[in-house]
Amino acid sequence: MRRFPLWSVAALALVPTAGLTTSVQAASYGTPTVELSASYLSGAVGSTGDPTVGLTVAQSGADASALRVTATRSSRSTVAGTADVRVTGTGGSRTVAVTAHARGYTDLTLTVTGLGGRTATTTLHYAASPAVQHGADARYLTGASDASAAVDAGGGYVLVADDEDNTLRLYDGAVSGAPVRSWDLDDALGADKEVDIEGAARVGNTVYWTGSLGNNKDGEYKADRDTVFTTTVSGSGAATQLAFGTAGHRLREDLVAWDEANGGRYGFADATADGQTPKQADGFNVEGLEFAPGSTTTAYVGFRAPLVPPQNGGKALIVPVTNMDQVARGTKAAFGTPVELDLGGLSIRDLRRNAQGQYLILAGSWAAEDNSAPYALYSWDGVAGHQPVKVLDLPTADAGGWESVVSVPDLAAAGARVQLVTDDGAADLYGDGTEAKDLAHPEWQKSRSTWFTVG
């Protein structure tokens, strides 16, 4: 029997096989974990400000900074391929951005590779809408698609209402993505259906919101739409908070009675009758709200319909409500002399005033649900008898209808810019025939915010 020196036996004991070393090392690391902050993400072709999604990775026994995340598969690379996925960040928190090349959907497989060769995957469901004009200035407000009224919350943040629900949402207007926070007002309003919020105006820390006041698209009266309510703002910017104030539910009836008492010039009684739809030249549909010059009680109620007279080329209508502060508490409305404005045959889609008393009127068709008809911005001084002046025609080739003016800059300042928001609810954003408001995932629902030079 051959004997080995004791020192050589000890040396052999200290030299494990290569396979055993790998096995021991692999066993010391767990399977990586990977989790998306949202499984659904939308983008737009050519956009410079698309939303992103967060990704959290970890592996037991390993520093998260050692983990590598890559896109390993795309179900439709013509929309976005693996090379179009960018993962940034270190440690356990990463950010995923996608560059879109074409409209449509794709499922992107993201793989995290940990130590010991262990991997894990997750799927990001991605949807891309078409390129738009003014794409560099476009930002996308996700989580809802029917943005219908907006007010400035300070610091670039925007409070946005949606006409398909009773939720107010706070967005960072400088970036694309989900709301910073939201407030569901169903219970506060005692509403069973949507109020169909269409207009908003801010006075100090009080924001007034109005429903459309009209019938629904089937010509049916829905009581919840006959609502004017307030919210109180505290804080500003990202710290903005809202508290529900008061509500009134009789402005529609008071407008009809007032019109009838004055000879029925505007046909409100007929327009609100059962079976009458709101979006027609002789319809009844409120979309603009702003306060009169120097007043905190007299509000201008701007109508999408009717035109005056109700035909092509008719004028847009504003009815001053002289006690709007009380109407929002349920008091009977009092009215001033109506104002008729020549907007080139267009009607009022929004109305906004700045501290200098300058107004911008967002004008559009009484009929259009999208940009298939003209839209324009008009400046006005808010004085009855003074006619507005067209500032610019708005682009109409892109999906969504121009719906809201966030705030009005000093129109006398060179290069002054205004932020507008679209209602994309009726738009087929992704080319599958589905209207945005019917999309199953709120992350794919979105409205668009764009800046225009008006100074």
C-alpha cells in the first residue's frame, strides 16, 4: 500500500473540485425577484416625454447593484424591440423607458440576471399611440382619457377633471405619467353617475366645477349632471390638497326658466326636453366657466351649444350668473345680460382669465368629438360688446379634441405660452378600433397636454 506524506493529504483536502465550487456558490444565492410598479405602459411615436415604469429587483445573498436587467423579447418588434428598451438606475430600484417606432401593442419580456447565473423574468404590456404635431411639447396625462377641465395648481402642477367619472386628479404638468394624487368625490357629491364635469374656474383657494347641465348622449335627463360644486385648495404644486366644499343642483332649471321668462330666445326648454341630445347646434351643453372681470361672484357660463342663431355661422353664447358663489350652495341663480361672441361659427369649449383680466377662449365645433373640425384660440377682454380676436388656429390632425386651457399667460409678453389639454376619450389611440375611454387598463388611457406660443 502506497503512503503519502501527511502534508500532501492536507493539501488535497484544501483543493475542491471545480464542479463542487460552482455548486456551493450557486446554492448560496437565491432566485432573483423582479417587480414592475405597473404592468402596463403607454408611449407615443416620436415623443420626448413618455411615461416610464419603475422596476424593483433583489436576490438573496447578493447586492442588488450586481443584478443586470435587459429586455430579452418583444412580441411585436415593429412597435418597440428589445433594443428600444432602456433600463437606468442602480441598486434595487430601476427605471424602464421604451422608445416607440409604430402605433400598436407589444409585450416586452424583461429579464433580471443575478449571481450564480440565476434569472427571473417579468412582462411589460406596452402600447404606442401615433406621433403628434408639437411632439416635443407633448406630455401625456395617464390614468384617464377624458380630460374635460383643468386649473393651475401652482409650480407647474395641474388639477384635471374627467367627464367620465367624478375624480379630480393632480398631475405634474411638466412630465408624462400618472397623477400625483386623486380625489374620488362620488360620496361627497352623492352621485350615482358621472357629473360630466366640463368647466372649472378658480377664485383664490376655491375652485368651482360645473357639470355639462345637459342631457346625456341618448337624450336622457341625468340628475347628476345638473351640478355645480366647489373644492377648497390647500398647499400648491406637488403638495396640493383638496377638500370638498358645497354643491348646488338647480342651475339647469334656473337657466331654462330664465330663458322662457325672456321669450325663449335660446330655446333652452326645447333643448333640454326628453330625447334631445346636447351636442347639436340647437342643443344645451355647458363647457366653459370663468369669472367676470374683477368679480368673485359673477361667473361666465360658456355654452358649447346652442349657437345663436342655431345654424352654421351662429355666435357663441355666454350667460353671466351673478351669484355663482351662492348657486354652488343650492341657491336660485340670478342672471346678467347674455353675451354673444363671434368665434367664426365655433362655440365655447373652455374659457380662462388671468390676473391682468385677459381671457383666452378655446373655441371648437358644437359637434366634434375629436379634431375633425376646426379649433382656435381667441383673446378677449371680458367686456360684453367687445368682440374677441383670433390668436391662432389649433392643429387638427391628431387624435383627441382640444378641451381645456390650464392658465392664461400675459398675452402682451413676447413668446408667452399657454398649456392646453385634450379630451382623448373617443380617440382610437392604438389602432385597434377601441375608444380610449373603453380601454381596460388605465395606464393606457391618456390625455395630451401641449404648449402653444400666444404672445
